[in-house]
Amino acid sequence: MTDCNPVLTPIDKGAHLQDGKSVNYESVRMYQALIGSLTYAATSTRPDIGYITQFLSQANKDPRQRDWDAAKRVLRYLKGTRNAGIVYQRDPDEALTGRDHAVPWGYCDANYAEDAWDRRSTSG
């Protein structure tokens, strides 16, 4: 994937990864290793791939060719956004208030029945 063409999004809009019409991927271990690496990246430095990574990890037991292709697209996205990341810095206004630590903010998102296969909700 060193010479791959970068993409702007980690997954195609409208991609149907659970339609049941794809052939099995031949190397389960290779798929699991790639998803493990993506999970490490998502939890360490790239939370922007967290959703698609957890979605693809649901196929660890029985990956399909479409899952492998989607995982490779995430790699193409990472190549195109190598310089993207999270920057932690102190708010200059907090120095004026006398607080000696920054307060991190976090957000959570959820969807309702996103999974077209079994109509389950997902949060992340």
C-alpha cells in the first residue's frame, strides 16, 4: 500500500458492507492483523478512523472480500492524511484564571438502526 492513491474519506458514502453478497476473503489472519493495527492506530492517535475500524472488526471471524477492500481504503485514507492528528495545547485564557490544568472535552455520537442487516444501533 506504499504506492497507493490517497482518498479523502475512510469509507465510501453509501457503502453496503453487510449485504451478504460477497465471497469470503482467503486470509483470515491477514485481515485480523490489519484490523488489529487499525484498532491500535484508532485508539492511540487516529480517532477519526474509530467508527469504521470497529465496524470492520465485526467481521473478524468471517471476513469477506468487501471487508478487506474497505480496510485497504482506510489505509489509503491514512496515507492521504498523514499530517492530520490531535494537538493538545493549553488555552491561553486558562492561564489567567489560575487553573493549573486543562480540561479535556469529549463528544459521543450514536445512530439509530444504522445496521441495515439486523437494524441494531451503534455508538462511538
